[in-house]
Amino acid sequence: MLLFLALTIFLVSYAVIISEKVHRTSVALFGGILMVVAGIVSFDEALHAIDFNTIGLLIGMMILVILMTKTGVFEFLAFSLARISKGKPIVILAWFCILTALSSAILDNVTTILLIVPITLVITGNLRLNPLHFILPEVLFSNIGGAATLIGDPPNILIGSAVGLSFVDFLVVMGPPILLIIAILLPLYLFVFRKKLQCDAKDCKRLLSFDPKKSLKETPLLVKSLIVLTLVLAGFFLHGQLHVEPAIIAIAGAALLLVISGKHPEHILEKVEWTTIIFFVGLFVLVEGIAAVGVLEWVAHAIFDLTDGEIIPTFFLIIGGSAILSSFVDNIPFVATMIPVLKDFETIAGTDITPLWWALAAGAALGGNGAIVGASANLVAAGIAEKSGHPISFMQFLKIGFPMMLVSVVIASGVLAVTFFV
């Protein structure tokens, strides 16, 4: 009974989210509450299901970005990049996507989106172009870049911790397929949407006429912001050695900047994307509901039953299955469920299953591009875009993200298969 009820709540919630008849935050929150009221998960289990590391990281970095926005630094970066690109939108977007992918590998995809989207809105606003033609590929490449390193995507941290994989391990194994994916998908996107990436000559000329330095203001706040941001980024790099979660580092940085900036916190906190934060809370509880009744575990075991425990077919099934599931179910609880299943499989099979861990990492990370609910970065970008008057619909994201996700997974599958089986 509970299994049927949990699946009904989950599927109906997703159906309403896809239909966009009701705002996705309202649906996710109501669906999560139903999971608790129906007795599928207890209140304590619901609280435990909420990934406060993700929530804390989002809130902390949002506060930092809001304060930095007041300094004009994003306008400065936007106009500087426009000059380097000679005002050509297609060149600007190419630079943005490359910068986003690299930053996501060094930082993490959510932090990168919080930093890059405000710059994008400045550029597209001046060129009078639809910002979604820029924001959508930036989000996709943030997830792709984040797949390359241990700290780029939360599931990677879970897998690395469970198996003992280092930052270098991820870079060596995942680096080559990610570079190939970028080299293929970026020109493909630019070619397909080239007609959408053209601006009026007068707008391009006007953009180039702006002096980037004139955008900068509140110099003392800018200096303080850059110092705090540097400390936060250093903390992200060293969080493993410091034994401090990224969320604590982000919130500590936000609190420090609030204190030394002298800004009234009420004016800053009211600009945080609370709609996105609450959507995450509801989504975490929704997924915990189907996990609690064994749906995710059943899916995981079904994968192995289909392959009779053979490593090579299991590898392809895991990378493909993880990608599809991670498009529609948050990849954090899915990966957390798959880790003990893979460990049990290793014990039963009595063989080295290293390729399977990388299949899980690649599938979960790249699968986040399949749908707007698949990755944290997607939802953060959607929240910022909606606030600027350019909402991203579920189907709009799906039409672009899902095909690109499939291509990226095929490429990753091929490169990793050659790495481990040839």
C-alpha cells in the first residue's frame, strides 16, 4: 500500500511539474508534505533527507553574489569579455561556455552558475538578445565540467569518499571524456543556434563603447568581496583536509562579508532565491519517499539482474541507467543508494568493479543535463532567470538538455570503455 501511495504522489507531482499548471516549488513542497502526512516517511526522516550541505552552499553563495553585484564587478567582467570577443554574440557565448565548464571543474557547478548568470544577463540585456539562449548552454556545460573532478558535482564527492578516489583520480579518468564532450557539443550548439546568436550592429557597437572600468563602484566593498571570495574558494579546495563541509565554508564567507560590508542583512536576504531553496527541500523529501519504500533499491538491483553480473554489460547499463534516472530524480539520493549496492555486487562477484564506479559517476553527473530537475545548477539558473523575467519551462529545458545529455553519455561511455576494457 505504501509503495503504491509513494509512487502515486511522486509521479503525480512530477506530472504537474511538467505540465507547469502550478509552480514547481508549490508542487514539490506539497508533494513532500504528503509523503510525511501519508506516513511514508517520518518527520525526522524527512529532515534527514534534506541535503543541508547543498542548501547551505546555495544560500551562502547566493548571499556572496548578491553583495558582489552591488560593486559592479559583474558588469566589468561582462564588458571586458565583450571587448575580447569584439562584440560578437556567438564568440561571447563560446567563451562563456568554456569558462563555465572550467570553473565548474575547479569550484563546483552551482557556485559557477551563481557567478556566471549575472554576467550573462548584463551582456544579453545590452545586446537585446534572449538570455535563455546563453543561460541554457551555460548550465549544460557547468554540469559537464563538474563531472571532471572530485569537487565539481556532489555525487562525485560521495563516490570518491566511498571508494577512496582522489581529485587527481577523477581528473585523470574523467578529464579526457569531458574534454572530448566539450569539443564536440560546443561547436554543435553554436551551429544549431547560430541564427539566435546574432545582434543588431548598433547594439554590438554600443556594447563595445562601454568602458568596463566605469562599471566599478563601492571600491571598499569590492575589495572585501574579492578577499572573502578568495578565502571561500580556497576553503572549497581544502575542505577535505580541513574536514569542513563546503556549506559551512560558504555560509561562513557570507556571514563574514555581511559583517564587514556594513549592509543591512534584511535587504540582502530578501534577494536570496528562496523559491529555489524551498523547491529543493520539497524535492529531497519527494525522492526520499520513493527511496523509503525501496523503489530506488529495486531499480539498482534490476540493473544487475539484467546483466547476470557481467562487468562490461553492467558498465553500459549503469552509465545509461544512471543518466536517464538522474535526469528526473535528483542524483544525490540515487548515487547514495547505488553505493552500497555496488559494494554488495563487488563482494558477490569477487572481482574488481572499478569501471562500474566510473560508470556511476559519469552517468549521474552527465544525466543531470537531461531535465531541469536533474541537477542543482539547473534549478539555480532557472530561479535567477525567472526572477529576471525569463522563466525556463520544463519542456524548453528538456528539448535542448536531453539530446545533449544523450550525446555526452554516448561519448563518455565510449572513452571510458576504451580506457578500461581495451
